[in-house]
Amino acid sequence: MSLLRVENVSKQFGSLVAVNEVSMIVEPGELCAVIGPNGAGKTTFFNMISGFLRPTTGRIVFDEEDVTLLVPARRVWRGIARTFQITEVFPELTVRENLRIPVEVAAGYRLSPWLSRDTDTKIRARVSELMDMGGLASKADRLVGELAHGDQRATEIMMALALKPRLLLLDEPTAGMGDQETYDITQLIRKLHREQKLTIVLIEHDMRVVFHLADRIMVLSEGAMLAEGTPQQIAANEAVQAAYLGKAAA
Amino acid sequence: MGASELNKQAPNIFVWLLLLGMPFWLPAIGGYTELGTRAVVLGLAAMSLNFLLGYTGVLSFGHAAYFGLGAYGVGMTIRYLMPSTIVGILVGTLVGTLAAAIIGPLIIRLRGVYFAMVTIAFGQVFFFIAFRWNSVTGGDDGLSGWTRLPLDFGFASIDIQHNARAFYYFVLVVFALSVGAMAWLLRSPFGRTLIAIRENEQRARFLGIPVDQHIWISWVISCCFVSVAGALYALLNNFIDPRALYWSQSGDFVIMAVLGGMRSFWGPLIGAAIFVVLQDYLSSQTENWMSFVGLFFVLVVLFFPRGVLGVIRRKVTS
Ligand SMILES: Nc1ncnc2c1ncn2[C@@H]1O[C@H](COP(=O)(O)OP(=O)(O)OP(=O)(O)O)[C@@H](O)[C@H]1O
Ligand SMILES: [Mg+2]
């Protein structure tokens, strides 16, 4: 039984068709990469899955439930979490505070005027666990806005993870990062996928990252699905090479 | 309590000591008790506004409406329904809170200037009702013919009617309960979702916070406490007129909050105190006292965007 089924979604902005009749199926535990040139419609595609945008046509089914018209918060409650191409965190709060908010929401306390001592201890422990996993423990009490770009991206991923998602959407997790940072984030994502069996869909421009991580790759070009397959199939696909890989290699 | 905890609590202890001692030190420096009471009442209004403005990041220009509903609520209860100060406050608060709860869903989808404008518009509706409905509200002349009454507990009674100090301490108790409740909420998981919305609404939404719903709750809480302040304001003056609901009164609350510093919990109280003192002093000197307050406000905003308390805090930490 598939976790996510995207059925023929399109998104039109005025006369521009940003996404054109794209379908995708994601099985539980898979790591899928979405690649494609700038402006191909990758982020728009994510925006429809996460509820940022409503598709012009088509359907999105998550865990056998039609979520096409649900607002973002409701999709989060069902298990879809995302990060953004341009980092979205709470820059004037500390790393600890940034993580505490989603941990509390995920534990069902968003409306609580009060926490028992017991619950508070559990929540703190979970926040620490997330900081350790993201390599952020030494920066726990720093303002996120003051951290290096890589650490801000890591914070954002851990915030999404704090929600205990069943599907994690990462929009260019390594964008703007140096080699070391890219390596660290890649290892983190790999660990989440391998050890926690987390289902992940990520958009990525860095082909080393894509080929290192992905079980399956889908290629978008000018809003349409150009190809889909294993990394080997995509690497061998001539249309893809012409449209995208060729350009990146040149 | 460790040393760092004590350090954190120091400003709170300082403020409470000042407030507790006000009827004693204020006259010594040329003030009078009612002036202190006024500062505390308007301080509560500004702090309530700031629950929404400073901690949720939503600017309302219509809080005078709920302030006024609290005020008319207490006045009309005592005059028409039941001669009890406490019941009057409860009715006033209930009326203001209910009105806010009902109007809330109509406005919480709006943001920024649009939200501010619509809150003004709704506020003006209440202003015109109070202004026009002569037979009940006293119209332009205001609602008189009632006074606050002594608190009667059966076994004991406290004369807040004639004793200005007793009334001050009564106001301070209500203030403490209200402000305590707001501080409590801000330190709760719910309070943190509000700060999340203020910091980055989009991120908050995609962390599973239904932003509109949380803003609605914050709005209702904010308006609830501003109606408490309105009720106390009417009791202080033994009178209420439609100007308390006028949109410029909402503007005064915003000025107090920004003047004192809307990113600090006590800032709006300081702002209200400065406002009240300036008003008291300048209005006896000149008709145009408001232009001086305005000038002072502009200077603070230009040079100390984090408000008066923001400056003091920076001095202390650096
Ligand atoms: N909200 C919007 N309104 C109008 N046009 C939009 C909007 N969002 C995206 N577009 C357009 O849709 C097209 C696809 O954009 P999208 O951001 O999905 O591309 P992308 O594949 O993520 O590109 P990149 O690799 O640069 O991030 C672009 O031409 C973009 O200008
Ligand atoms: Mg993009």
C-alpha cells in the first residue's frame, strides 16, 4: 500500500503551467529524489503536496485519504512535514526553543496552558535527543539567526523531524552549503532513511547527493515528468542527459 | 532559587515592590494615589493589548471597543441590575470577551494593516451605539448616576468607595491576577505557539499550528483582559462616556505599548505610566498636551525602537 499517491496534478499561474499533469507514487520507507532544471516546477510540486498551494486539477492521496483540499496544519497532523528551499526557522529564538515548539505540537500540547513536571521532562529529553541527532547540542542556547547557514538548515530539518512525520519533504536541503556541510547533511538524511525507515522525498540540485541517497529519481522539466526510475536508469536516460545532466556536466 | 534565577526574577520583584509601595512613595514625589491607580489600570490595558501585539505579532487598533464594553458593562450593571462592584466587573468582562469572541472569526484571516483597519471599524460600531443609545447609555453625556460600591464579604467589608488607597490595592489585586494569568499563558506550550506565529507565521503553519485559530484565542484573551481594565477604569472615574470606546483611545494603548517596549513584558506598563504622568502634568500646562506626547513618542520610536524598557535592558545587560 503506497504512502503517497499524487494523481495527475497540475498548477497554473495565469497562463504559466508550472506543473503539468504529474503523477507520483511513494512507497513507505522509500527515498525519492525530484530533480530538474531551475523553474521546472519542483517547488510548486512540493507546495501542492504540503498544502501551500491547491492544485488546479488532480488529486493528492496520503495514506489512502484524499488530502487535496486540506490546510497545511491538518496535513502535518496526518504526518506530512516539510522544509523550505529558503530556510524557514524562528531566527530570534534559540535552537532549543525552535525545536521545543514542534515537539510540543506533535505531542498534542499546542493548546495547553500548562504542562505537568513529568511531561515537561519528557519534552526536554526529546528536544535534547533531536539536538544530538542534528549535531546541534553545542549550540542549544544560541539564537538560530546567528548560526552558520548549515546549522540553520540542520535546525530546520530537525524541526520537521520533531513532528514525527511519516513523510518528510526536503526542498534542496544542501542549497548554499559548503562541501563539509553538504556531507554532514547527506549523512544525516541517510541515517534517517536507513535507521528510522523514514519515507523521504527530496528536491536536490547536487547530483552527488542525489545519486548517493536516492532509491528512485523523478525528473521534472518545464512542469512535466520527463523520466522516472532508479539512479542507474536515470543516468542512462538520453532525454534526461539532454535536458538536464548534460547541462550540469558541461 | 539559584543566583541566576534570582537575577531573572529581579525585574519582577522590583516592579511588584514599586507597585505595592506606590501609595506611599508617589505622594512623596508630588503625585497622588488616583494617578497611580490610573497608571495601573491603563497599564493593564496596554499589557493586554501587548499580549496580541508583542507576543502574537498582531496589531489591533480597536481595543478601546472592548475596554469600553467592560466599562459600560460595570456601570450599567451597578446602575440598572445589581449594586455590586464585583458582579459589575464580571459582567463587564464577560460582555467584552463575548463581543471579541464573536467578532474574532470575521477578522482573524486578515493580516497587518487590513486587520488593524477592520478592528477600528468594529470599534467604531460600538462607539456609535454608546453615543446614540441615549436612553440606556446616557449618550454623549456619558453614564452617570452610579458609583463603585464597598466590597462586602459578609463578615467584613472594604470601603473602596471612599478610601483611595483601598481602591488602589483592590485594583492592584485585579491587575496582579490578570497579569499573572497572561504571564502564565505566555510560558505555556500555547504561549510558545503564539511566539512562533509572531516570529514566522509560515513556519508555524507548517509545524502544524492552525494559525488562525491560535490568533483567535490570543485575540479573545487580549480583549478579555482589556475589558477588565475598562471595568476598572469606569470604577476609578465613577463615570463612563463614549470617548473610552473611540478609536483614538485604541491608539493611546498602542502608543503606550510601543513607548514602553512591546518586546518586554513590563514595557507597556512603563509606557502607560509615562503616558499618564505626561498627560497629568502637561494637560494642566497646555491644551495641546497630546502634541507633546506625540512628539515624545516619535522621538522614542526613532531613537529607541525597542521602547524605553528596551533601552534600560540593553544598558543592564551590556
Ligand atoms: N506563486 C507563484 N506565482 C506565479 N508563478 C510562480 C509561483 N511560484 C512559482 N512560479 C513559477 O512557476 C515556475 C516553477 O517554479 P518552481 O519554484 O516550482 O521551480 P523549481 O523547479 O523549484 O525551480 P528552482 O530549482 O529554481 O527552485 C517558475 O516559472 C516560477 O516562476
Ligand atoms: Mg525550487
